[in-house]
Amino acid sequence: MTTDPSPIAALLAAYQAGLANPEAICRAALDRANGNTSRNTYICRNPAWTIAEARRQVQRFNSGERSLPLFGIPVSLKDCFDLAGFPTSSGSKFYAARQQNGSPDARADSWVAMRLRQSGAVITGKTHLHQLAYGITGENPEYGDCLQPADASVLTGGSSSGAAASIQEGSALAAIGTDTGGSVRAPAALCGLAGYRASLGVGNWRGGYHLAPSFDTIGWLFRDLRDAPLPAAALFDLPPEQPASPEVRVGVLTGPMVEECDGAIVDAMQSWQDRLLRAGGTLLPVNPVFWPEAWDIYAPIQGHEAAQLHAGYFDKFDPPIAARLAWGASLSADTVRQQRQRHAAFNAQVRQLFEPFDFLLAPVTPVSRLVAGADNSESRARILRHTTPASLAGLPTVVLPSSPCGVQLMAAHNDDRRLLRFAALLGERLAAESHPA
């Protein structure tokens, strides 16, 4: 049985064989940029800069730097990370125009941008996000709501909205995002993509703009699970583990939080359970009674930290976000202290939860679609009920793609390498199922 290679692996192989050229690949990617109906995948981009960057990477390669792990791969960058010579908006026109050192443009690369460029990647532009990364739908009154390139009737989800759109439209093969309460996982799931949020503390936020440091993580979106380990090795120095046995113990979330999900989510959960069983996994139901507490703990801490970061500027932002910031600023020190105590107790329970399991399978979102133009004001709390348990515990998580909506596979904190390796094995099995002998 032969299967086609994964998208990133295939392009790297083509480069090595001299069958493709990064400049041509990046020109084609740029031709697809802003291909959604809202024309707002990217907040800021400069095609001439991107082509020059592709040529620079070719020069490095030709001069003997042959071990560039992401050589010539088009990668989009969420616009909350600095890229030298470009403004950084964090989804806010106020921040995009704010001058520092006499210019709104960043004077140096963020750590993330630096690592991408060192690894040979070609940054295609800076992508749309929910304002301040403080939302889960991808709606933004200043830059427009981000619609899915594959279906203009639905939102991408957020806050890494443009990241998801860049993969769907083909202007990038990997898309850097952030995930505080679900900002990689929700758009990946809603757009039928794979996604990875790193463990809390992995990577470096220099030149990146936080929302809530207690929960902020870096991650990316992509198409094929087989490509999951490669960016982790390139960006985070997390080399792939040796092939792991698929005979793993997976806790499958059950109970009211699953029962409230749309039928499409329940079907996706069942499909992935079936694949895990075929892969030799042992599946056991789990219904942690403390799981629903996560949102009530998370929201005050997030609001308090975000209010501190954006103090003095609340009136510059979208009214719903300004209201969240004002609420966060109003919380007493005693209230925040109590929530941090609850946070510590929650994390202790999560550590115990993982003792009998390698991974935990759960929905990302209870809904499979966010309809564009509809009232999505209740969606944030509904989705974050499902994503914030991993956020509180700082868990690495991979979104297992499914149509129309994926699910999430969580591992214990700092177990990223094993999770990514297992995700790649699942990707290999999924590819094989798609190409039966």
C-alpha cells in the first residue's frame, strides 16, 4: 500500500530533488492570499518582501545550509507577533498605528518570527485575529469578520482566525497561532484542520503580545497530522520521539458536556474512537466531575490579567471587549486570589486524572458551525467550557481533524513530544485508510 506524502513533507522532498523552487511556490501561495469572501485572511502583508525572503532562503540553501528544517515552507504569522518592518495590530487599529521609537513598525523580529526565518520558512504575512486575541469567533469590527474560504456562510472561529483561513485557502502550509482559551483549537476544529497548542511554557514570547500570561501558549494550524512533529522540532527544539506503540490508554470524555454537543460533534468523537480502537488503543470512559468548573475559574483570571496589560486603553477597543476588560479590572485582589487557589486545586486534579491515561479525547466545541452574521454572543462561553480545562492545566493538545468539526486529544503537561508522535501515527493510519489496497 502506498500513500501520498503529507503536504509539508512532499514539498520538502520536491525541494531536495530540485523539482520545486521556493520563489515559485511562494508566488503561487501569495496568489491565493485573502481568498476568502471577506478578503481579510491577512491584516498586513508585503508580497515583495515575501518573495525577497524566499530568494534569501534559496541563497542560504545554495551556499551549503542544507539542513533547514522548514526550507521554503510558506508559513503565516498571527498578527500578535512582531515581524521587523511590519506593524503589529493584535487585531486593533489603535495598536497597529501606535508609534514606538517614531514608527509603528517593529524594529526586530519576535522570537517566533526569528525561529521561523532561521529554520528556512518563508513568512507570507500577518494574519487576522479576534481583537486582542480576546474572542473565539473570529469576528472583528475593525478588520471585518473572518469567513472561511471554503464556505463563506460560516466564520473561521478565533482568535487565530486568519491562521485557519490561510491554510484553507492555500496561502500557507503552516500557520502560527496562539491559544489562551482555545484560539488554535477552535478555528482548527471548525475549519476541519489539524492544530497543535504547545504546553504552557514551551517557546518564548519575546516580541509577542500576551492576552493572559497564565494561559497563553503558542501553536500552529496545518492540514495533515503526519506533519505535526516537524514544526515542533524546528520552532521549539522538540525533536520527534522514536516511534511509539499505538497501544495507548485513552480516556474518552462522557457525560453532560458531551451530551450537549451537536450531532456532528458526537459523530466526530465516535469516528475518532473507532480509529483509536483500530490502532490498538484501549479506550475507557471518563467523566471528571470537576471539568465544568474550568470556565468559572479561567474567566476571572484571564480578565484580570488582560485588564492589566491593556490598562488605560479600554475605550479604544470593541465595546464587548472593553466590557470584559472593565470587568477584569473591577475584580478585587481577594477574588483573584481565590480563583488562583481554585486554579491550583484544579491542576492537581488534572494530574491525578492523567495517571491511568496517556491521552484524553474530548470535543473542542459543542457546535460545528458559527454562522456568519448571526448572533454569536453566547458562543464564547459555550465553546470555552470545552476548551478551558486544557488551558487551566497548560496541557499540550492536538486537534484531530474531521468534517465538519474536529475533536481534541490532550496529553499531560510537557508531554508534547509523545503527543505529537502519536498524532503523526494516527495521521499515517488516516492516510492509509484513504488509500486502501
